[in-house]
Amino acid sequence: MGGDFNCVEDVELDTRAKMGRSTYGNTHGPKLRAAINTMGYVDAHRLVNGPTQSGFTRLSGSIHTRIDRLYTPMTQSRINWQRVGPHPTLFTGKGASDHLPLIGSFEFVGYNEGRVYDIRINGDLLEEEDTQRVLNHLWNGHITADTPDDKLEEAWANAKKAVATYLLWATRQGEDHKTITKA
């Protein structure tokens, strides 16, 4: 699923004000994030490029944003993403959009009737100090002692999604992103 969503999931990662002059009103960002979580989808850009890569798709005079995104199922996907990101020179010139085109390259994993495809996380990653440091950063970025009780469920869901996305990305970096077939 892809589109120009006119909001971002994470204001800290997906916006950058020029010289501190502007803030980004992200009224619908939490609603979009909740809908994406409910559908079991993940941001394909974060899956392929890691949890902190910017990839701005709209560059304006006061703020850069990543409001154009592709989403993919988190599990049981038959899509092996190769590349996701803005294309800096496509559709430029007279009449060009104020958005950079978002390009996603992928291949379909073979389909066999009656089988379920599942992406597996490399459990060995959990033993690595760098991974533990990143996971702590991700958890602490979503859930803090100041998180209000009425926001804990949403914070927990967002933290789990961020951790899963990172672990899937890290697994993919260490392997050929092999999809395991279950009987």
C-alpha cells in the first residue's frame, strides 16, 4: 500500500525544519500509525533502510518531510523488498511536483498453493551488544516513565513495531533475506 499520506509516523525522524523556523503539525499521524498497526503493516522504507534513515520525499522552503510512503505486510509477505526511497532526479524540471517520487524495488517470493510464507528474525542478533543498544534506544524512545497510562497500549504497540522492524532489517543485512516456507 502506498500513497501521499500528508502526515508522518514519527515527527523526530520524518521531518526536518530548516534553521529551526518551523514545526510540523502532525494531527493525523497517530491515527495513521494506529491504522497501519491494526492492519499488521510495516513501513517498507524502515524495513529496507533501517530504523533511522530519513528519506525525505517532500522538500519545501521551511521543512522537509517523508509524507509519501509504502507499507507492506509485516509477516506472511510474498514480497522481498530490495530498495525503497525517494528518487532525486526523476520527474524534475518544468511542471515538476513538490514531492520526490518514491521508488520501491522488490521481487515476489515463489508462491505455492497451500503454504504459508513467514519472515524469520535471526535470534543470534539478540546476543550482540550493538543490537541490544539499538533495541534499548527504540524501547526508551516509545515508552518512558512519563508515558500517560491512557497512551501505554499505543506506545507498547509502536515500540514492538519499531523493534520488529529493526530486527527484520538487521536479519536481512546478515543474510540473503531468505523466506522460510512452512508446510
